Amino acid sequence: MESDYVTTPFGRRPMTLAMLLKQRRGEAIAAETTRSKWKLFRSVCEARAGLDVSDRALTVLDALLSFYPEDELSSEKGLVVFPSNAQLSLRARGMAAATLRRHLAVLIEAGLISRKDSPNGKRYARRGRGGGIDEAYGFSLAPLLARAGEIEVMAARIAADRQMLRAMKERLTIYRRDIAKLISAAVEEAVAGDCERVSSMFHSILDRIPRAATIETLTPVLEDLETLRTDIVNLLELHAKMQMASTSESRIERHIQNSHTESLSESEPRLETGAGQAGRDPQPGTKPHDDGPKAQTRGREGSRLAVWPRVCELKSFPLATVLQACPDIMDYGPGGKVDSWRDLMTAAIIVRSMLAVSPSAYGAASRVMGPESAATVMACILQRGECINSAGGYLRDLTRRAERSEFALGPMLIALLRAKSPAVSRAGT
């Protein structure tokens, strides 16, 4: 069998140990190994970069395979082809003889073919009486068949890498487009932040992209672009939330102002008569009128309006105390901090939406307790989130208790302070 055959070069070319090892490795074909020669050739073309062969060398290999009579390469059959230089040149698209010899040497060096030289250096076959080939001298395709499994694995890996590189280039294009347009949107919306620095960082990342991009070079670039895009998106979302919070806060403040006007026709349609005077003290030097039934009516209406004077009676606490008891609320303030009561109310509206508290429930709490106290209650609810199943129901219950003057902020804040530090004073207990 050819796997037991070792040939030395014809002429003055020397025999080396590397040539011997390459022959033995190339001829070590597993039994019953077969491959479609054209499918195997496509795998060689796919793995060209890993095999370190040129496209012109593949043209020569294509020509050599065309001289093999069978469609399948088999270790049970002869794997030697013996075309002349003239015929090989024709099937290699008219390649010059010198170029042909150079690319044949490349294929041999790559371990895809091997030489089987005749005694006189010519390529020919000796046929037996039955017409079959007994011995052939030329180029052996046995190394190609012996490395079929290796070549197919290499081709699959290269194809997968090429597909991954294509996907990474697509992601790169999308990231570049997204970041450029997001920066433009941030500039147009006057978003708080250093847009020039972000744009400069974006261009510095793009400058790192090489002309011949590879998976290794694109991976860190894509990671940096993804991080930058995420930061810009978060900045824009925070800006949008702040705008929504500011709009909601303005509506709540206008609603509170309208609720304190003398005409309560919108919120209390049944209190139109005498409602303007129902909770006011008589002017000095004047005597309150007592008209019998009218006075009793005013008394009943005054008791129904008694909730409004209690709005200002709900004791408030310093902002620093509220933030010390409820530090979690600061994460939702503008820029991640709370420096004023306005910032606290803005953060409370964001937290209200996050905890699924309805606008009506929060609006009622703001009307009864006052906007600052309602924001403080929302901060306390956020701080005790693990212990509260329904934030909306809990807020409505506190609002009803505040209407009956049964609720105060002090015990709630002191309880949170004690939970944070046992050494907190027991003032107010």
C-alpha cells in the first residue's frame, strides 16, 4: 500500500528528516476513509488562511483533483495523479510553468500533496494485463485525504469566526449610529451633562478601529461603545423622568392651590353656600351672627371643612432628618441627590410610579398632608418597602388617618432612625 511507501526526491534535491516525517504523517490514512474530492476541496478553500496557501496554489490543487478519475478519494484506491506539465498548466487556467512549479512546492510544503518520483523523474503509470494501474508516479493526494478531518474542523472554525466577525461589524455599525444620534438628541434637549466630553470619548473609541478588523481587536471596542451607549440612554431616561416629575409636581401644586380657594365648587359641590366663611374666625370687634337654622348649617359645613386647617397642622421635620431616616430616596433625586424639598418631591413622584401608587392616592395625600409631608411619607414607604405589601393601600390608609388627625410623621421617622441606629434618642416617645 502507499502508506508503506517512502520516496526520496529525484535529482539533486536532498532528502531531509522533515520530508520523511511529513510523508509518514501524510500517508497515515485510517482504514475505509473516503471523502468527496470537491467537498473536501471546498473545505480547503474555506480553511485557506489556516493552511497558509494562496488562491493560485488552490487553482493548482483544483487542477490536480480534476485528474483523479473518481468522485471520491478513497484509501482503498490509488491516490496518485500523473499529469504532464503541459496538461496541468492548461487545467490551471494557462499558468506559466515556473509559476506552476512554485505553487506545487507550496502545496507540498503545506502538507496537502506529496511527490512520488519515478526512477527517471517523469510522471507516468504502469498498467497491468487487465488494464488496471499497477504503479503510478507523480503527485499523491494521500496527505489531503489523511488531513480531511483536520481540514474540515479548521474550515468550520474559520467559517464560524467569519460569521461572528460579520455580526460584530453589524453591531459596530448600529452602535455608531445609535450613539451619534443619541448625542445629537442630548444636545437638542439640553440634557444636563458634558456632551462635548462624551462626543470626544466616542470619537477616541472610533479611532481605535483598525482597517483590517479582527475579533480580537473589535471585542474591546464594542464593549466600550456598548457602555457609552448605555450611559447616554440612562442619562436621557433620567432627563425624561425629571421632566415628567416636574410636570406632575406642577399639576399637584396647582391642584392644592385650587383646593384652598374660597370657592370649593369643583371639589365640594355641596358646600357652595357659606363655604367661604366656614373655618374662619370672626373679625375682632364683631359678633358672630346666629340665625338659628343657618348657624347650625354653617356649623355642620364647618365640621366638614375642618380637614383643611389640619393640613398645615401636620408637623414637618427638617430635610436633613428626613434624609437621615430615609437615605434610599436620594437615589431617585435629580442627579442622584436631594438638596431641597423640591428635589425630595421630585424623587417622591418617581418613587410613586415605581411602587405602583396611583396618582389619585398620592394627590389625596398631598392635599391632606401637604406636598412636603406627602413626599416624606413616600420616602418612608420606600425605606420600609420590604415590610409593606401594597404601597398604594398603605398611603391611602395614612391619608384617612391624617384626615381624622390620627397620624403624625414623628413616630414614623423616629422608628426608622432607631432601626438604623439603636443609639438614637427616644425623643417624642
